[in-house]
Amino acid sequence: MDPCEHCQKKVYVIEKVEANGRIYHKACFKCKDEGCRLTLANFHYHDGSLYCPKHVPKLQAIVSQSLI
């Protein structure tokens, strides 16, 4: 049995969710910000954390002062 990526406890087959090569309990497979339930169809993985589409961090453009 592999450990859960989130809580590091053993994950039994009946409660296993595998996403991006990582293993989670169904209860641990949730959005970092609001705890929203995730599915394999709607999750986002960013900087080691899981997010729902609504709370995934947005990329911000970096503008050089020399170009302005």
C-alpha cells in the first residue's frame, strides 16, 4: 500500500485516487484553498498542491521597467 500524497497515511484500494502519478485518499483529493471536492476531470496541480478550476493560481505577467 502506498502513502497518500496529502496525509502520508496508507491508502487502501477502495479509497484510492491516482492523479498525475500521485496517490490520494478520496477525502484528501480536494482543493487547497476552499476544500472543494475534486474529480479527475476538474483538478489542477500547481506547485505541489491541488486546486479546483475556480481557485487555481493565475499566472501573472512580469513586465520589465526598461520596456515601459
